[in-house]
Amino acid sequence: MSLKLVSGILVLMSITCIVKAQTVQVTVLNGTEVRCVADSVVEVQITPNPSLEIRSITLNWGDGTAPVTIVKGDSLTLSHKYNTSDYLKECAYACPLGDVGGFCVQVTVLASYTNNDLENVSKFLTYQMPPRPEIRINDNNVVCTGNEVQFNNQTCPSNDPKMEYIWDFGDGTTSIERSPKHTYTNLGNQTVQLTAKNACGTVSASLTHSGTWRAIGHGQSRFRRY
């Protein structure tokens, strides 16, 4: 909207702005943008503006590897293998986004056309890992019958918003809390099992208390997988 003075009369002039729509697209063909670390190979399809002629397309996978340049006649379907094994060394997601957490990489496509137009589009891939459950008991590592025991859940990833837990205390009782408390009433060997479940798998870990209920060293507190 603009103003113009014509013969002493103020006239309103309407100006219409036309913004070109973004048309270049990048689509993941094998799975979704939220993936498990086992799905390290990603296949994408690039769809440029169909009304323009391509000069070149540059694809950046976002992981520090060299960008890929595509020219007219090249395939617009490409695949890439990410080094997702590095994520398994971590115990917390680097980019927790609302109810979806993970390790994120940004795939970027820049399309150049023969009329000198440029278009770019980005897509985030979010990698998630299966649970690595671990059980620790209270700070002094002592369990006594009749006393409440605090179980500390050391499961990785520690900030997965959709992780589910099931505790089996070995005496017929269970819990779905993250780090529950429990009171044992009987002496004897008890095996506590923690099962952690997320979008990438279900894994269990256990800790067996000695029949004497004496201090349990850290070496015995480590988890054992099934």
C-alpha cells in the first residue's frame, strides 16, 4: 500500500507483491527423517523446479563429507552412509526436539538454473539409538530387608522423551517409574531386572543381590544384557 498526491487529493495505491514459491524438494526414500542408528544409509530423491532447466545442484550431507555436485543428465537419486556408530558412544541426545530426541544432521540442497535462479531447501535427519540400560542401587550400595531401596536408572540415552521402563524386583512386584524405590521383606538372592524400550529396540539388564544383603561393589552393579 502506498500514498500518492494527485491534484491536491490523496490517493491510496495498492501494490501487489508476487513471491515465487519454493519448488525444489528433497525426499527420503528409505524410511523417514527420524531413524535408528542401524539405518545409517540414507537414500534421497531431489526434485528440482520442473519449469526450469538445471545448471547444477549441490547436495551437502551435513556430516563434514565433501558436497556432491549434480549436473543435467545425472541421477537425482543419491545415497549416503552416515557414521552413526559414533552416536553409540554418547549417553544423551544432542538435539532433543519436543517429543523427538536424537542426533541431528542437516541435509542441504542448492539448485542453480540456467536463467540464474537459485533455490535451496534443507531437511533434518534425526538419528536415535536403542536403550543401554544400567542399574545402580543407593549411594552406599547397601540393601537391608525392611528398608527402602532407591534404584537409580542409568539408562542411555538419558534424555529420550519416549523411553519406557519396566522394573521387575524379583519378588513378584514391578514398577514403571524411571528410578523407583522398593522395600524387600525377605532375605535371599533377588535378581532385579530393568527393561527399557524406545523406538529403536527393547533391551533388559539385571542386578542380583547377594543373599547376605551386604555391600555390592560397582563391578557387580554393572548391567548384563539378555
